[in-house]
Amino acid sequence: QVQLVESGGGLVQTGGSLRLSCAASGTIFSIGAMGWYRQAPGKQRELVADITRSGNTNYADSVKGRFTISRDRAKNTVYLQLNSLKPEDTAVYYCTANRWGTDYWGQGTQVTVSS
């Protein structure tokens, strides 16, 4: 089993920044890709960004140029830097990790952007 714990969410004004962290623990050997999803009220969960073990990244079009995903394999932690935040970025952000074909999820952290 893999446990994921997110932190770093909060309330920020339009144009502000936040940094989300997600620490993995448990059976972390051979964790593959890690990533961030988000879910706004009344909307489906959507991919924000992901990163492979080798560091290749992928972003949703809506966050390209504003968000940056990174990974510290020594600390088993993935980060999401959120810059130039907009009210439409308001959502619960979930960390995910894939290990041998199984997806694990964190409990989520709330990001609220005020206009």
C-alpha cells in the first residue's frame, strides 16, 4: 500500500501563488508516475499535471505556463507550484501515484482563489 499526504492548500487572491506538496509513504518501492488532479464543485475530476520517474512532465492546457510539477525522489515527494492563480483554479487538489498498475490517491487539499 502507498499512502499519500498532501499539504499546502489555502486561500489566495487572484494572481497569487501556492505550493502544494505530496509525500508518499508505505510500500513506495517502484512508484512510477505521480501527478495532481483537481475537482471543482459540480465538475469532474481532471488531470492538472503529472511527472514520470524519469522526470517527463505533462500539463493540462489550462495550467501550462502557470503551474510547475516537480519531484524529489529521495524524499518521495511531488510538488505543484501554482502561480498566477485564477478563480477558476479553485478546487480540491488530489495527489496520485501509480505503482505496478494501481493508482493511489491522497485525501485532497483545498485551493480557493478569491477574485
